[in-house]
Amino acid sequence: MRVTTPAFVLRRVRWSESSLILTLYSLDFGRISGMAKGALRPKSKFYGQLEMLSLTELSLSRKEGREIDTVTGAGTVKSHQKLRTDPLAYAHACLFSEWMMGMVWGSEPSQPVFHLVDNTLDALEESGSGWPVLCAAVERLLRLSGLAMQLDRCSSCRREEVEGPERVGWRPGLGGVVCPDCLSEGGTVPRGLVGFLRRARQTPLDRISRTRLWPGGFRQCHDLLREFAENHLGTALKLNSLKVLEDLENA
Ligand SMILES: [Zn+2]
């Protein structure tokens, strides 16, 4: 079956001298894998059309029961050139890609997830500060994956008053924030993190980049999101770009 669909390139793995296996998030088929034969040859029709994080209009040959589709055509719609040439923005975008690969399985298409990828990459490309955009985007991804965090009332007794003066009870296994009475086991998180996540839900991604937290605050927020996701997925996420980001930030 020959099909076309817009798709984002989330990962490129070199398969042979000249071929690539791509992990893509497509509008019409959700997450898919595609083999692009000869893509690394300068004279290939794919050359420059399947760059990391680009949005491409993809033509595919799909066969029932086959895990990897064959890419038969590609034309860049958004190259995200600026994203790929700014090391910090690129590392944030790659980290988001890794979140996508950890959270999105199967080939169920989802327009909201597709638009989330689009908005996130645009916002990371345009904003000078990647962390708030990344954290807000991951919070959205969790919700779209059915893992919404409870941020407004106690996850256990449903009471609405959860805030301490500086810290808020947090039990990821129960779903999110808890009131002081339900905190018997579990830890607390800074109030500012819960406040940021609440605000992030109401704010478009291109505006959240102006938000500020204390030094290291967004990194704490990312750890919180990761712990929450891993708790509910029952498995560890592979987020290799985090190390790259740390090295860049400490350079
Ligand atoms: Zn409670």
C-alpha cells in the first residue's frame, strides 16, 4: 500500500553505508519506523529531506505485518535548521524526542500529539530558554498519554487545601499532590514547581519560555516529571540527551 503523510523525524539510525532507519511520528499513522535506502548518498533524492527533527511530507510503502515501512519519497516542510544549529536548543529538542519515544508506542494516530510535537519544536526554535518549554511540553505529553498529574487537590482524600507554606506533599504513585494529612509516606516538592506546572497547563508553549524559576528549578521540575512517568510506566525512560544538556550547561 502506498501512502503519504506528514511526519516528524524523531530518530535517525545508520543502517548501512548509505541507509537510514528512521523513527517518525506521523499525522496519519502515529509512530512508525521507516527504512530510507541510500539516504546518506549525496545524490539520493532523500538527501537533506530527512534531517533530525524536521517535518517532512513522507511517501511510504507499507505492508501488513511488516514492522518497518519503506520510505519512497520525502520533501521537507519545516527544516528546523535553526534548531539543529543551536546546540542547547538542539539538545532540548532531542530530549523531547526521547520522551516521545518513551511515552508513545503503537501506531495509533493522534492529532493532538502530532500538534504537540509541532508546537514544541517551533517554541524551542524560537525561544532562547529551552527548559520551561520542554517541561511544559512533557506535562502535555503525559496528559495526552493518559498520565495526567493531579495538581489541584489531594490525590488521596480529594481535599482542595494542599499547600504548605513552601512545600507541597507529593506522592507520584497516588497521582500527584497530597494534603498534609495524607502525606504519611512520600515526600514534598517546592510549591513553585507545582505552581509552574499549573501555569504551564494554561499557557501556550511559545509564551511559557518567559517563565523563570530559581537556579536549577526546571531541572528539578524535569526530575519530577520523569519520576512520575517512570512510576506509572513501570520502566525507566532512556533520556541520553540529559547528559549532553548537562555537559553543555556546565561548559
Ligand atoms: Zn488528603
